[in-house]
Amino acid sequence: MKIAFFTDSYLPQWDGVVSTIMGFRKELERQGHEVYIFAAGSRRDKAQNKDSHVYYHTSVPFKPYPAYRVALFPYISERRVRKLGIDIIHTHGMATLGLAALTISKITKIPMVGTFHTMVTDATHYISSSQTVKRIGKKLAWKYLKWYYDNCEAVLAPSEWTCKLLRRKGIRNVIAVHPGIDTKRFKPGIKGREFRKKYGLGNSPVVLHIGRIVLEKNIGLLIRAAPYVLKKIPNCKFVIAGKGPAEAKYKRMVERKGLEKSFVFAGFLPGKMLPRAYAGSDVLAFPSTFETLGIVALEAMACGLPVACADHGPLKSMVKNGRNGIRFNPKSPKGCAEAIVRVYKGRERLGSAAAKMAEKYDTGMCVKRLVEVYEKVLEKKG
């Protein structure tokens, strides 16, 4: 089977969408399928690209979040899609590359499926600070998403929670297909000494947060919770790993609270360091209510790192209170702190249970489900 992935987010940018794409591609190719990726990229990305299965389209930065790019003329991919003999189009975004995927699918009659990766309806703060504008923007976003995904033969949701949400919003043909994680890469028993040494953590208890540093990830709650945690675990270190437009804001917040000695802003962690970061930490703090699944939480759990997470959405089905982690009210700094302390004190027991739960999200099993969807769509289209 020849599959075309269309995505507005791709390397060198790294986020949950890119992680899913990379995992799907690796496993699909291992099973004998061919995957081609059509993505937004800079001129430098195009010039340095040595992957014959990746095609970058000239793009410009998205002003509110420059790390993301908007492709300018992605519709020229039609000729290449025809030439490659693509069997199915899989769209991973709904911006310019997503619209190109839809247009090309209509013109070529190649069936299209789409994954709903991100709660874009909760990211209206990128367009305005006005509550009225954000409220209107959210309504319009849902209308656009319904129109867009109703053009797909199947809509893939990363979790059962997201699946139910999309159905409530009137979107048709929704199926739960988990992105999955590489359980051979993320597993218990990895050594975390290199991570601790690199960031000067010594033998201190470590609370880790990994992800884009953006407002929607609710990192401010973790900073407000830190003083409460430090009363119970005085030498605790908080590591914020990742990059994003809110980084300066959160660094100032840490300084205002006099927490500079307790926080480490580690920047972007290269792929090989991720499992070591999980292994070298004691608790993963996950205060976000923006997730459609929570891949970082799954990766951490697969490594035996227990999670203190927001009591919200898909994480409820993964993190069971007192069994493999602790959930907390995402608006309560004290609640967040109490969850972190409880997880830290029970980390060995909780971590063991977390690793066992994460096994069912192995990419191999998830891609088997994905291929079944592809085959049903192709069979239906004749």
C-alpha cells in the first residue's frame, strides 16, 4: 500500500503530531507499506532534505508561533501524488497542507482519512486576547473542523475520549486509533545518570515536564504548585524540557517567585535523551488539559515513571488514581502539589503499574488497527 501523509507540522519541529507521524511511518514501512510525507518547510529544510520520501513545500512562519509554518503553494503536490501511485491520503492537519490533501483527494478520487491530533479550538489565544473574540473563534473553529473532517472517509481520534467528543460535535465516521509508542525504546531499566549529570541535578528528587512551552500546556500551574511541593520535598528540582513562545513568560514567573534554584529550563531534548530523561526523573508532571491523548505521559509510564496529571480528558483512562499515578484539579496549585508529593512517595509501586499499563499502547498494535481502517476505506471505495 502506498500512503501519503499530509502535515502542517514536521521535522525539524517536534511535537506530538510529528512523534505520531514518525512512529506510524516506521511501523508501516516495517510491515512493507510505502509512506510519503508532504510537509511545510523552510528553504533550508528543502535544501538539506535527503529523505526521498519527504517533500517540503515552501512556507512562511506562523507569526504567533514562528516554529510552525504555513505552506504557500501545496496544491502542486497533485502531480507528484499521481506519479507515485498513492493508494490513500492521510491528512494530519487542517491548515494549508490539510486543505491541499482535501483538494487533491477530490481531484484524483484517492480516498482520504484524517487524524484529529490537536484541540485547536482551545488555542484561540493565538489570534486574540479578547474573551469575546476567543469565544466566537472557538465556535467558528468547530464549524470549520466539522466541514473539513466530514470530507474524510474516516476520522481517526487518538483516544476514546476524543472520539466521543468529536461525535458529540456532529463529526461523522469517527474511529479511535491510538498513535502508540515504541515500547522497545521507552521501557523500564534505562539509566538516567547522563540526564542528571548534564543538567546538574545530582541526587535531588526530580519533577519533569516535557512538551511545547505554550500557554495551553498549563505550565504556570506547576510553577504555582512548586512552593507547596518544596515544603514537603525541600531539595526537589523541577525540569521544564522543551521550547515555545511562552518560555520567557514562565522564566519571569519563576524569577518573581524566587524559584530560580529549583527550576531548570532544559530546552529541547534530542530523541536519544528522552528515555534517559524519564529514567532520571521521579515524577512526570502533566498539568495540560489540551491533550487528545497525551503521548508524553504514555512514554513516561512505559519507562516506569509515574505521572501526576490533570484530571481531564483522555488521561482519565490511562492514569488510575492510586494505582499507576495520581490525577488532580487542573486549576488547583495545592492539588497539583499534593499529587506530585503522593506520586513521589509511591513512585516505585506506581511506576511498575504504569509500565504494565503502557504496554497495550505499543505502536505495532496501534498500526495494525490503522491498516485495518485503510483497508476498509479502500474496499468501500472499490
